[in-house]
Amino acid sequence: LGDVYKRQVLTSHQDDVTHVVYKLLKRQQVGKYPVATTIEQEFPDGELKILIDGEAVEAQSLYIISSILNERDFSRVRRVADHYKNTLNAKCITLVCPYLGTTREDKNVKPNGEYEPSVTSIRAEIGALSPFIDKMIVVEPHSFATQACAAFFNIPLLPISPWKFLTEQLQKRYKINPDNYVVVRPDKGRNLAASRIGEYLGLDYVSFDKVRLSGQAVTFFELSDKEKEMVRGKTCIIYDDEASTMGTVYALAEALLGYGAKALIVCLSLIHI
């Protein structure tokens, strides 16, 4: 993690989980320097000026904490990282992303319905970060394209999942009996986390696979007869990385209720609406 005495953490004032992290770090300082904050000034002509409140010019190891939802977020991270890397000569900059996903281009399909991955946008964005960012920590990467593109640009990327934390919170609210519950894996991307939840709770699980028809519309392949019987009359626990359009959740709910599921519990690492 770098030299604890020469470390600084920056965060942006966005209305997301980074706000919570910011408050925690303000209360309990990490390293020698207090948390710095980016402040934006936008002029009538559209020019954007980014100031850093609490800048530590001698910090050698930096953690930039920012959810990245759009090009403006990428631009902010690039400019702050470039400032520390090339003006202040910081040695190591780690980008911590509670959410990283600017587009759905890697989820597109061909007009005939066949799956066609397209990672041009996310690849270009990560490539633009590569001169300034040394490491990345991402909560539930939205797509495997994120890890593939980071590897392409030689940026070590650590994907982390809050599945165990969410499962423990679930156990505080419900008495989960294996006879009455089943875990649902919404697509291939969440299979690992859902499998771990099933093993942790001692539950069976069923696996969907989906095709994204557009930004919001998705369709699922039908479950096998055995899997349909496994969900009938059961409470289904669905785990997914995030919900923005809620398209996946609605489609899953319709399918599972059609198979006779009793109720649904949806666990999301992030809701972005």
C-alpha cells in the first residue's frame, strides 16, 4: 500500500458511496496527510477548473477515490492524477472505484440478436488513464471487459465483491432455511459471487443467462425443468453488481414468478438510478 507516512487520499463530492468513504476518512485519518477534496469551478463558457483542497505536495502514494459514471468523471480523475504524477512527482497512484461503468457498449448485440461484445469505449477510457494510474481497485467490475482492458494497458486491477457483507446483513433480517430459499445467478458475470453466497448459506442455486437487447431491455434463456422445480414455492435470493435501469431485476422477477417462486430478495452492491 505504499509508505503510510507519505500517503494521501482524495475523493470527489459526488452523491454516491464515495461520500460515505470521505466522511469515514475524515474521522479516521489514513497516513500522514488528511483527506484532500476536489472542488470544481465551471465558467459560463464551459471551461472547467479543478482545485484540490488540502493538497499535500509531498505525498508519494495517492489513493484517488471516485465513482466514474461519465466522461466528466474520467476527465477529473485524469487531471488530478496527472497533476500529482507529473507536477508533484508522486510515485504511486491507485484509483479506487466503487463504481466504474460509463457505457454499455460491451453489452451490445447484433441486429439479429447474436451477442457481440464491443469494448472500444471502456478500453479507450482506461487507456487514457494508463499514463497516470499505477493500480486500480474496483468494486464488482461491471464487465469482464474492465479487467481485460486494464491488463491490456498493464494496470494491475483488484476486483472486490461485497457479497459476504450483504449476505451477513441478509442473515440479520431473515431466518434462511435451505428448504425454503434458493440463490439465483442472474448472468455469467455474477456466477462466482452467487455461487459463494449459495455455499456460505448452504443453499442450492440456479443459473440464468441473458442477452441484452438494448440499454434497458434484456431477455433470459429458459431454466431447465429441474431448475424450475427448484424455484417453485421458494424465496429466491438474487445477487447482482448494480442496478441502473432495473431492467435485469424486472426481467428476473417476471421469469421467476412465472416459474412459481414465492418471493424475491434482491441484493445489489450498488443502485445507480
